Amino acid sequence: MKFSGNILKMKTTLNSPVSYSLPLGDNLVPMNQFIGRNIKLEYNGQINCIATGEKIKKTYNQGYSYKAFMQLPECDVCIVKPELCHYSKGTCRDKEWGEKHCFIPHFVYLAISSHVKVGITRHTQIPTRWIDQGATEALPVVRVKDRKSAGEIEVELKSMFSDKTNWRKMIKGEVEQEIDLYDLREQIYNDFADLLDHMDAEDLDDDLTLIEYPILSVPEKINSISFDKTSVVEQKLTGIKGQYLIFEKGVLNMRKHQGYFITLET
């Protein structure tokens, strides 16, 4: 079995465990079938911008050319820090794109990956966002009318929760303590009631989402594999979590390598 082409981040379906498929050129390759088997991934040195298709020497923001990174709305600073939205100033990179993606319902949520983290996502990205982060549990907290409002709430909740994930601990499944996300959600409702009322946030009674990943084993030492340092990865695939392929001797972040031209062979 052999496939070649530029890759994008893996597509996921919330099954038990999560089902993964890798966009590879014109193919969508189911990846769970390879767990427990040796696979070979070879990078031929070519990178194409995932927005324009042009050949580039390096990527920005996980797959874009520098020009696209500087011009496209999905690469603007307000995507990472939505509280910095500048639409009202008339400086949005693409007004129509902003209205379609940012002025729609967004959720503020809690998730457990390496620890409890707070995050935001569009309603259309649940549970994809949680899976991509390698979360094992996730719980929506409030729903608001737009992305900026969600970002402003997230900023305030950072006084209680991190918005970062320790990716090594996430892959190993190391969580420092038992955590009840329902209790934490109630605590947020109590401690941040004035803020949530001011932001016209809707309290939620959604159930907890539990996420199981297809993992046979994880290496004792988590080493990062990069196609920028090695052109060939040929090892036994022992699991997949978040956007990482887990091998016997290291892990490969597929999202980081979007746009790279890869050959997958089994």
C-alpha cells in the first residue's frame, strides 16, 4: 500500500476509540488500521502552501506561505487571541470571512489533556477541537454570540485555568489529579457571574464528553520527530492522539507538517 501527496491535519470521528484519516494528496487514508504495524513516511523535500498551492521553502502557522500568513484572515492575530478582534475598526482582513467564521455562536469550554485548560471554539468544531488537542474529557461552559465575546471570557478564566497543553504529558496521559469538570463549571458560574451576565453568556447543561484514543503503547521518552531534521520515518506505529502519530521511538506532529509532500508506504 502506497500513497503520495501533500498532507493536511488528520480528520477525526468521535468513535471509541477516535477514528483518524490522513488527507494525503487526493487520498483520505484511514490510519487506525496501521496501529501495531511498521509504516514508512518519506518526505521528498517539497512543501506547498495549503492555501495557494505555491511551492515554499518553509511554512508559517502550520502550512501557510509567508504571504498567506500575512494576508489571510485565518492567520490574523485575533484567531489566536480573539479578544484582539479589530472588525469594529474596519481593519478585518476579510469582512465576509470574519462574519462567516467569527460572528457565529462560540463556546467556552473546559478540557482535560495534561491538566485542566480553558478554551473556545465554534459550535461547528465540537468535538473536533477537543480531539485535536488530545483531550480525554471536555465540557462546554457557556455559549456566546461571537468569537470576541468568547475570547474575552477566556482571558478572565485564565486566572483559574491555563490555556496551554503540555503535549508530552498529554501524549502520556499524565494528569496531576482527579478533576470533576462539572464542579469546576459550577464554580465558574458562581465566581464569574457578573462577567457572564455582562457578556450575555448562556449557561449550559451539556454532558461531559469522554474521548478515547487508539493507543497500544507510548514510548517512555517522548522525542519529537520532524521532517525538517529527517526525511524518512520508518517505525512501528503504536498509537495516535491529538494530531500526533505515536511511534516506538518518538512522535510526529502531523498538523505541524501540513503542506509537506509525503509518501506513506506499508
